[in-house]
Amino acid sequence: MKASIAHNLHRARLHILPALCPVELLPIDFAQTADLIERATESTLHWLDHRTPKPGIARALGDYHPADHRPSRT
């Protein structure tokens, strides 16, 4: 992702929002779609107001992300 950002930084106007974190579900689990959309909306509104990730919901690009943080299989 960082390479794509660096490559396109001068080619387009980019607004990169913090990623949702933690996301503790499998990428193929669509049962939580409404919750993810709600969390993403809340995180985005916080970022637009404060220009910082919302604690407990998002993390900044490049922040430490533990290797043991994996989706649960519930």
C-alpha cells in the first residue's frame, strides 16, 4: 500500500483514512457488514473532525500491528 501511495502521490489528490482495527473476522464473513460500515462511518467522521485515528476503532497507516492479531474464527 505504501508503494502505491508514494507512486500516485503527485498524480492524484489522495485522502488516506486510517484502517479499521481491530477487525476480528474473516474477510469472507459478510454477517458483520452493517457493523463494519457503521464503524467505518464513525471512524471517518472522527478523522475528518480531528485528523487522527479514533482510538479503539482505527489505526494510522504504518502503525505497529502485532503479528498475533488475526481474525477469530467464530
